[in-house]
Amino acid sequence: MKIDLRIFLCAAVLGGVAGAQEPQNNANLPAQSIGRNDLIVVSVYAAPELSRTLRVGSDGMVRLPMLKQTVKAEGLHPAELEAAIGKALRDEEILNEPYLTVTIAEYHSRPISVVGAVKHPLVFQATTPVTLLEAIAKAEGLSEVAGQEILVSRSQPGPDGKPVTLTRRIPVRGLVDAADPELNLTLTGGEEVRVPETSKIYVVGNVRKPGSFPVQNGSETTVLQLLALSEGLMPFAGKEAYIYRREAGGAKNEIPIPLGKILERKSPDVALVADDILYVPDNKKRRMTIGAIQQIVGFGAATATGMLIWRR
């Protein structure tokens, strides 16, 4: 009975140790492959002189002490690099049966940058695959001026071996509002997530609230809508306005608009495009007329009250 009890206790302890080591190995051996500039730790059992913390070179290779040959690390998983280093140690007759582990101390080969109209632009390392939504969440979400698209770019070798940048446009509404899983891309490192600001149109001149206003993709903004956003015209606004537009070739174009006729519904409303500037000039004749009337009214009021002050 005592022997059986001891055997049972030993088996329980060994089983507990084995069970405790399994998650640790999984944690130390991530699914991500090793890349250039990654920091790895090589631990060789019973050979501390061979154990090292190494930086993967720009050529994707690592060099261990006492080894004449370099070992390729780029593109390998930690377990695969363990096998490659063990083979090199056996081939050069340094160790007959090497037992070693390789762990990733720091990733530097899998940067993901999130820039543009986000609340906190950043660059982080993809220690594990992340989704597009997770990457945006790390940047604390989209800002108030974010547009309707997210651009995800990644470089990859082209047919001639030269790097080619591929960009995919992700609609924000489909990703966030519709929760389309196909749009929630999986990022593994090397991607740039760029959120452009929404396009704007501008209004200046004789309006109550000059400024810039966002243009929603797929919707049309007209002169009347822009006047409503700018809280209407000032009293001295002219009857003709101008749209300043930069054409595709870079040339600037001035487009006259019959503002008075549009307001009187005698002319159709005019559509605006992104980056247009609507200028409402001053009606100088109207300003002069109103100014003269105000002076006459002021003069009459002063003489009626007997409080006329004459100044040279």
C-alpha cells in the first residue's frame, strides 16, 4: 500500500509539472515567424557558454559562439530555429545531443503603423496577428475628422523581385456599422493603416459663419446647403458669387454663380465638389446705399431731439 501510494504521488507530481510546462512552452513559442532585427534568446542546456541573447541580422542570419557557420533565422518559427541550431552544433561536433530552446524576447520585424485621422497615431509590433479593428482600437479609435475610408497598405515582392505596395480601401460604414467580417482584415506586421481626413468645402465672404464643412462621400453638397451650414448671408452680400476650383491638371478655375437667381428660384442650385471654395463678395452699391440711409436717419433723429453735435 505504501509503494502504491508513493507511485501515485510521483505520478501526480510529474503530471502536474508536465501540465504546468505545456502552457509556458506555448507562450514562449508564438506562432509568428522570426524576422530581421528580432531579439531572440538561445538557451543551451548544460552549456552556458553557448547560451546567448542575439539580434537577428539584417541578412536574416544569427551567429552563435564557437559555431563557424551562421544559421538562417528569418522566416523560421522558434521550434524550427531550435532544430537548425541543434543540427549546426552536431555537424561541427560541438555537442553530440544538444538540448536547447529559442524564445522571442522582442519583435522588431513586424511593425504596424496606424496614422491619420485617429486619436492616438502609433506604431506597434504584431507579436501575434491582430485584426484591423484591434489596430484601430490601439490608436484609441477614429477622430472626429475621419473620412469614410481606411487605407491598408502592405509591401510585397513583385514579379521582378522589387517591392510592390498593395493598398486596399476599407469603407468605414461596412467595417464598423455593418460589421462585415470580410472587411476586418488580419494584420501580421508590415502593414500601414492610414485614415484620411474627410474632404471639405469652404465658404468665405459675406456669410454669417465662414469656415470649412465636411463633405460626405457619395452625397452631394450644393450652394444652398452650404449657405444653410454657414447660417445664411450677411446684409451686404452680392447677387453673384464665385466658386474657386482646382482642376485635375492643377489649374485654378473661377466659376461665376448667379446667387440672387438661385435664391429667387429662377436658376437651378449648383453642386459643389471637395475642396471647392465658395466666395460671396460684397455688394458695394448696396453697402453705400444703406450707409447713406443710416446717415440720413441719424441726422434726422439728432435734429429732432436738438442734440446735433458738429465736429470739424
